[in-house]
Amino acid sequence: MTVRHYDWLAHHANFTPDKTVWVDLHSGRSFTYLQAEERCCRLAWHLQKNCDIAKGDRVGVLAMNSTDMMEIQSACAKIGAIFLPLNWRLTVHELDFIIKDAEPKVLIHDLAFADEAAALKKSTTIEHFIETTGGGGDTDFEAAIAGAETTPDLADLTQDDVWTVMYTSGTTGLPKGAMNTYGMGFYNAVNLGAPARITPDSVTLTILPLFHTGGLNCYTSVCLHTGGTSLIMRAFEPGEVLRLIGDADLGVTHFFGVPANYLFMSQHPEFATTDFSRLVCAGIGGAPTPVPLLETYGEIGIALQQGYGMTETSPLVLVQNAEMALANPGSTGKPGLHTQVRVVGEDGQDAAVGVTGELWVKGPNITPGYWNRPEATAEAITDGWLRTGDACRVDDQGHYFIVDRWKDMYISGGENVYPAEVESTLFKLEGLADVAVIGLPDERWGEIGCAVVVKAPDASLEPDDVIDYCRDKLAKFKIPARVEFIDELPRNATGKVLKRVLREQIE
């Protein structure tokens, strides 16, 4: 057996061959490290010998969560191919743009996306299509593995080589492919592993999409690095997640979700009776977390450990340990071990303590740039510093607070308003199930705030109720001037509210 220092799967297959690495909760299949290593070697051999995949070639994947996704990424690592996970919620038109930009030679896709694959076969230059179900059976994917050898030609790689390209959601323009290197994956595992207390004994429950950095790298890839076990859920369902966390036989120790996941779980009837006692770390990130949501979990003894990161940062930048989560519930934490951060004002200078500026990040966990987009790379990275586009402040104890997306801020009567602050206040309003605040054009004030509210079942909220609730809690310029009710907020696959879409709906 040839084992390389950056091949995490091969290392653990050598050290703990009989340990379970991945469990597919949808199909019931599970694999030990040795079984997974053999399957990944066979898949790598097939891609190399039958699909002519060489170092640097892209392998596209259009599939829902399954152990297949992890096998494909690990197989790519053996031959130096670049893993290209695709957002299955995108339209064919949107996928067509990404595929023409990244030019994968192979597309591995769920049978459920056969129509999309057929359309892409006509419009792109993809050479090979491999069907799978994500759960075994008589498919091209399983046949490829069964018919292959276990001896691919291992690629000569360094930590600077690109392992994965993940396209950003494109909420403000055309998607950009953030290149993630092997070094970024390693430093994320180190930065995140210690504060989240991930060990070889950890069992993480993966609910976020594996085509997104939150699903792939929080905490699934970190568990692979440490030799733990990942339970992979096909799609998030609040009641089922609560059941899995409470199942003593599964022994889930780690769970990561975005605020929407935790909100929907807290609203489920089974929330009050779920046994969370085995959780070592309940991580939360992806969007500013309303303090009332943190308090809801705090009341049952769960300290949600906030963190901050981006696809371009592998993702961890800021993180809390359990002690910080309890003592500083509004903070996003402190910088990771191998990460530098700055809060930069509009004048380009470091902002003073307590003053909001843009968060800049530097370190070995930062992307080298965007695929085929040198202009976008140059715009985003200045002297090695990645400009995140997020508004942030730091207190005198070194705790960082993500205020909001810089672009989500609106200016009303000359005053900066950060929607996340208003949303956090409104989440305490009885009868409100969900809310998003956006800025809308206004002739008098330039922009005004609009609260878009989802009512709780049987609630009888009126617009004046929402506005009146804010009067003694927020400065006048922060109080929404308009309230709209909606059945459901538009969200992307990771639960983030699509405020651009929301503005279009409301306007």
C-alpha cells in the first residue's frame, strides 16, 4: 500500500481499517475506512483509465447528499483530478454556465437529474456521463467501481494544488468558482478541529448540502481528517434530525447547521423532548444568528458555538469554543489558529475597537482565486488579504461580531442600518415565525427598511404590531417603515435568505 501524507482516507485505512468512515442514512449503507479506500481507488482507476481523467481535469457531480459524494472527492485526490460539486437546485441554464466555465470531462449525476444531464449533454462538451442513485444498486457508478482495479496511478501533488472548485451562489451576479487547495482543506481541519473538539471518536451528522462548503467542510471533511465517522443525511428534515440526535445507538457528537436549521428544529413538536446530552459541539454559522435563537437553545443547556467562514476561506475564519459560546452569545468568536483578520474602514485603515468595518482575511486557508476569473480574483484579494464583503466589529476583549453582509446594509436618512440587528430584535415578537429585513428605495430617506414576516400558525399579527414592537427597542431610523407578510422566505440550499429575490418580490 502506498500512502501519501495528504491522502487522509488512505492513512486511516492503514491505521484503523475496520473503523466506520461514512454512513449513508438514506440507503442504510455504511463503509469502513478500508472498504471506502478500496472503492475510491477503483473509482479513481476508472476515471483515469476509462474516462481519460488526468491531473487538473475536472469531475462534475450533480447529486444529492450520499456517501458517493465523499468517494468521488477522495478518488479525485488520488489522481489529482479536481472535484466539482454542483448545486442541484440550479436550473439547466445556470448549470450550463458553470459547466462551460469549469469544463469538466465527466459528469456523475443522480438518476433523479437525468433530464438535466440530458440537456447538458446537448449544450456542453462533457465527454462522459455516469449515473448513480447515491445508494448502490444496478447503476453506472457501481458498475464502474466493480469493474475497475485498485491500482490507479497516484498523482504527484502538493498542498498548493487545487482539490475542489465550489461555485458561489451568484446572488449578486454570475457564479464564481472558488478554488480550494489541499492546503486549505488541511488548515481548515486544524483550525476547526480543536475548538469543535473533533477526535477519532467523533460522530458527525451531516445535513447541509455537500456541494457547499458548510456541508463538505463543517464537519464532514474534518472528521475524515481526524479518523472519525460521518452520518450523511440526504436532505434536512427537522423532525428526523431531532430523532437522529436523540438516538443513543447512533451516538451523534457533532452537528453543524445554519440558523434556519436550528430555528425550524426549535419549532418542531419533538424539540422539547429530544435528548441532546451526547452532543459535544453544536455549531452554527452561514448567517448572523439572532440572539433569541441562541437563548432558546441555551435554555435547554445547548451552547450553540458560532463561527464564521466563506467558500473562499475553506471555510473557517472565526470560531467560538464552548466556553465562549456561553459567555459571549452574540459574538462570532475569535480568529482560527492559522488565520489573520483585520476590520477595515472605508478609508482603508484598520477600524478602531467597536467601530464597524469590512472584515479582511489572510492566511494559508485562503483561496488562491477564482477559476478563470483573474479580474474577480484581483478585485477580491489585495496584497494577500481577502475582502470578505461582511460588516464586522471587534470588542476590547478580541471577540468579533459579524454585523451583516456589507451589501445588505442600507442607508436611511444618512444612517447605516444593518438588517441582522433589526431581525434579531424582531425574533422575540410573539406570533412571528420567521423574518427578513431589506432596504427599499425611498424618495425622502433614500432607503427605508421593510420587514418581511412569516407568521406563526394561527397568529394574528398586523403591520402596526411589528412596528410598535420596535419603538422602544431600536433607534427610530432602524425601525422598519414597511411590513409585508409572506408564506415562506426564499432561501438557497444552505438556508440563507435570498434577499435579492426577496427585494424583487416585494418591489
